[in-house]
Amino acid sequence: MNHTDFSSEELLPKVRARLKELLVSHLALEDITPEEIGDDEAIFGEGLGLDSLDGVEIVVLLQRQFGVNIKETEKGNDLFRSINTLAKYIVENSPHPLGVPAAASEDEK
């Protein structure tokens, strides 16, 4: 079963969960679990408290894990506002909205 077997409504919760897992594991968010991150919680500032360097890491993660490329000028703050906004962008723009297995992503390089 691949992502084309799912509707956008079915993909969104799966993508949100994957994003939360990736943020916690790759950005060294201490004392927080993926389940504790709200879908509409701000990613930067008052929310998760991430900064611009974390933003660069998120862009790289999105490219590696979901095959989406984001230019710095594209979408700006709206795209990175919350897990929901990122998940919607991924579902709409990714060839791999459920994520690329690590081995597959290495093979594609």
C-alpha cells in the first residue's frame, strides 16, 4: 500500500505524526514527546521554541524524508507556522508524503 491509496484526509494525521517524530528525534527536543506537540502549536518562538538554525534543519529534513524542496523565499512564515501547515504542504507537494525509508532515500541520491 502506498500513499496514492490514501486520501488527503487520511494522509494528514499520518504526516503530522511523522513530522512530530522527526522534530523530536532530529532537533533534540528534550523533555517532550511527539504526542505532546499540538497540531496547531507554534513551531518557532513561544511554541516549541525553535530558532532559525532549527528551521534550516527542518528544511533539510523535509527534503530528505518527504522529497519536498522549499526555497527560503517560498511560503515564508506561513508554511512553518505549525505541524498542520507543514503537513498540508507535504501532502500537497510531496511524491513521498508518508516519508521515504532511510535506505530508499540513500539510494535515490
